[in-house]
Amino acid sequence: MKISIIIPTRERAEYLRYSIQTALEINDDNLEIVICNNASQDNTEEVVKSFSDPRIRYVNTGTRISMRENFNRALHESSGEYVIFFGDDDGIVPGQFKYLRQLLEAHRPDGISWNRATYGWPIKGYGKKTGGIRFYKNSTYGTPYLYNPNTKNIDALMGCRLGQLFPVTPNIYHGCVSRAYLDKMAPSKDIYFDSTIPDVNFEFRTILAGGNFMHANHPFSINGYSPASTGGAHNNNAPDAPGAKAGKAFVAENKTDPLQDVMDHALTIPMVFFSTLETVIQRMRYTDRTPNYVRWYQYGLTARLGNPDRAARITEILTEHAARTGTQEQLAAAENMPPKPKRTLKERVSRVMSQAASFKVSAMKGNENTILSAVQVCDDILGCDYEAVLQNARSGKAAWKDARKRSKV
């Protein structure tokens, strides 16, 4: 069974080199690594061609396209029965990959989600908590289980309780999905994603449609963040912030896309989720349930906080959307409510407890601190214990204790 790891990339050669290496360290011949270069003007092609591994497939779009189109193109260029996307400053944990394959071959689910770890690139002047990895007890060595995202996640999605969705929700990005399911869910023959943010598009579309998915509380990949990250461009950046340049490029590229969302998201996370939901519902012609618009408008309005340069635009977008959809009353109600908190009290308590049962280590290995050293450190600490957990030969609790011991060596 071939598995495709897809890395879409654009102007991030200095990160991409290490990201590719995380995949190359996987000892698996039935693996394909697809690098889809969105017409980068840096030395991306030179970086890719410096590797001679036959598992690499390199594609250059030739002209700059949107992120959605690049994801879509990359998926068409891949050939695996299962597909994993991650970013060009992210990495896969190579020593844990064999356990992911075991789960896929044993259960053949529509896809597998997992608890990805997080790593901040230690770039001078960027971030205060970079250069390390935190391990969480409840996100490591967990027994996998099956779930239907429609049954599990639909109420939370409609009610704008997004904290209840993650990480147990299908995802193509830092997740694994079968090509058969992707083909079945494709909006049309040549289009797999039909709104601006492809991973959120797939996630929401899958929650609405349902399927036979599996979740494993174990880190198979690490989400990297850096000044060049697209995610960072959506985190309330001032014009001179590190992510501002990435944000401007993202907006410009999306304007060329023939598939536009039903409303703009003003480069903010809350509006991304709201815009994607409305776009997916409209394009799926989904009529079974109606979102709680008061809660969704309340969430969208939080994008104005700490974002004075975009506040007027956000208000304009939501006002226009309410007029189009006849939901002015819900928007007015949301305007009179206090801003939706980032986390509920229950979620905050859970976060504190999770932090208490965790430990953090430096991602430095030798003289290097990159996503490559981060996945290597992760493998050093996780070891081979997950196999025994999957075979019911060892408890996750016992494996966690040993991991903590290894972290102190």
C-alpha cells in the first residue's frame, strides 16, 4: 500500500530543506514524497534537486496560484492509496510512521487523525517559546479508536464550539485520508477543495458528510511555525509584524483563484472558520441543519479585537453577509453580546491540567535546532513503545513513564 506525503511549498527553501529530510528519514520504500512548488522565486528547486531519493516527485506549477489550487494540484500529482499533507516548515516523525502504516493496513479507515506536536522555529526576533517541543500525557501512546465525524462533531460545528472539534476531527493537513474517500467527497471531478483554506474546507465538508475515521492520541507529525508561516499571517499581525509579508502574498494569490469564498475573512482566524463553514454549506447545498448564527457572528466579531486596522472591514463583511442571508437579527444579537472567549472555563481548566501533565524539551540536537532535529528528538523520547501499546502488551501509562525518563537523559 503506497502512502503519499505531500508538501506544498512557496518561497520557503530555507525551511523546506529540513522538512523534506524528515520524510526521507522514514524507512519505507512504499512511500511517495510529492513536493509541489508554487512557482517559487528562491532556490526551492535547487533544494529539492539536491536530494537524489527516488521516492521524491517534484512538481512546479510554473505560475503563481492560490494555496487551494496548489493543494489541489499536488493531490492530482500524487498516487498513494492514502495521502498526508504537511507544510514546508513542518515535519513528520519518521520513527513513528511505521505505527501509522500498521493502523492503516489493519483497519483501512477513511482516514486517521492524531495529536500533532508543535515546534516554533528559533528565528531571532520571532516568538518567545520557540526551539522546543512539549509532550502531553493525554496526547501520547493513546489507544486508537473509530469515530464518525458527523455523529461526533456536527453539533459542535453548528454551535460554534470549535474547542470541541480539535484534534479529533478528520484532516488532510497533519492527518491521513484515503484516496477513495477523497474521490468520493470531491465537489467535482477535478476539484478536491472548493474554498480558500483547503484543510478547513475538507474538515468541515467531512463533518457534514460523515465517514469511518480513526483517531490516535499520539504525535505522528510536528506542526512548525515560523515568520513565513501562512498560519502566522492570520494571527492579528500588525503591518510590520513578521507574518505581514506572508499575509499580503496569501491575499494576492487568492484573488487570482476562480473559486472565491462566499465572504472575505480579512486575514483573521475567526473569519476563516466562519467563511469556510458558510462556503461549504452553500456549495454542498446542505439543508439538514442551520448554524447557530448568533454564536458564529459573535465569534466572527472577536476578530476585531486587537485588530483595529481590520475592524471596519470585518464589520462590513459580516453586515453584508447578514443582509444576503437574512440573518440581520442574529448579527444584531451578537453585537450586543460580550466577545466570545477564546476558551470556555471548562476548556481553560482542561488546558491547565494538560499542561501540568506534560513536559517540554529542547529540540536542539548536536548544533542544530530545526524541524529535522525536532522530529529526531521526538523519536528519541517516544522510542518504540507505541508498538507494544497497539498490541495491548503494554499500557500507555507505563510507556509515558519511560518517555519521561528518556527526556531527562
